[in-house]
Amino acid sequence: MSTDSAPSPAGPVRLERRALADALAAAGPDAPTKCGGWTARDLAAHLVTREGRPDAAPGILLSPLAFYTERVRRRTAAAVPFDELVKRFREGPPKFSPHALPGVDKIANAAEFFVHHEDIRRARPGWEAREIPADLAELLWTRIKIARFVLRKVQVEVTLVQPDGRSVRVSGGKGSGSGSGGGVRVHGAVGELVLWALGRTDVADVRLTGDTDSVKTLTETGWGL
């Protein structure tokens, strides 16, 4: 996945919102995605619920509340026509939403929109990695520490490594390789690292290096967000 394209004056997150909306519209409501077996309709309902229903947002990260979030999402998917869901997402969050506050877009949406855009693209036969703008790539790297939350139960040390050598440890591990110079290093472009860290391990173009036991433990562990 190349990151050589120039930054856009429209802002990377805003552009990725538009691209994701376009991808949803082009795919159609029943298209598969790489997000937990969801269809494009399911994904669109998630995006609209996430920004438009603050009462349901906590369940995205807190498993005891997930049942309520999922109930709201399912009702939204059933009640709102797909084209309207895409339109609402494209237009951005309602004014009352926390997502409408200044600065929240970069903090909360860069990885979210990028990964879900790829969820649609990479569920289709013959997909190819796309070139992403340099400013989006840099923003994704600043947000990649979310992997520490996603990988919190992984029992080995995990370090993400970009082609330019920049790296960040996202799991301290509790088992093989932890604290002893072992563990696993995951190599790839920043977009691929984000996809891998957020559970799209089957479509992320990364390379794992490290001691055999740690790599085996990691590849046998499931996670996602």
C-alpha cells in the first residue's frame, strides 16, 4: 500500500469519509464486508449509530453494553433505507453528537473510516491495495496506539514496524518472548499495520518475524475491534 500521494487541502479524514460513503453506495446494501460478517447495510447502520446515537456508543468498546448498541444498530438497519444511511453518514454527525466537536474527527475517525473503507474493498474479488495520501498515513500512525487496547489480551510482545524503520510496541505480552528480547515484530506499511492490528489479519499485507513460539502463539490468537 503506497503512501506517496500528496496531502489534500480537504483534510484526510473528510476525504476518507467521502471515499467510504462512495464505496458503500457502489457496493450496495447486501455486499459482503470484512467486518465480522456484516453486510454493507450493517456497516452503514453502525456508522450512523456510532455518530448519531451517543447513548449507544459505549457498547462499541464496553462488552457489557454491547447488547444495547447492537440492538440500536439492528433497528437502524431495518428502519432506515440504505441510501438514506449512506447519505446521513456522508453528511457527517448531527450537531448534538460528540463527533461534531472540533478535533474529534482526527482523534476518533481516521482509523475507523480507513479500516471500514478497506472492509468493503477487500471483501470483493480481485481487490488491490490502494495508494493512500501521505497525510492520512501520518495520521494513522499517530492513532495506531489503539492497537494496545485491541491486543491487550495477547500473550506475547508485539511491535509494529514501518518500512522506514519507525516502530511502536503495542503489546507487552505475558508469555513467551515478553521482556526477554523475544516477541514478534509485524512489518508493513502503516495502513496494513492498522488493518492487521484491528483484526483484519487475513487481508493485511504484513510480515511477521520473531522467535517461533511467539509467532505461533500470536497467529493462533484471535482479536478484533
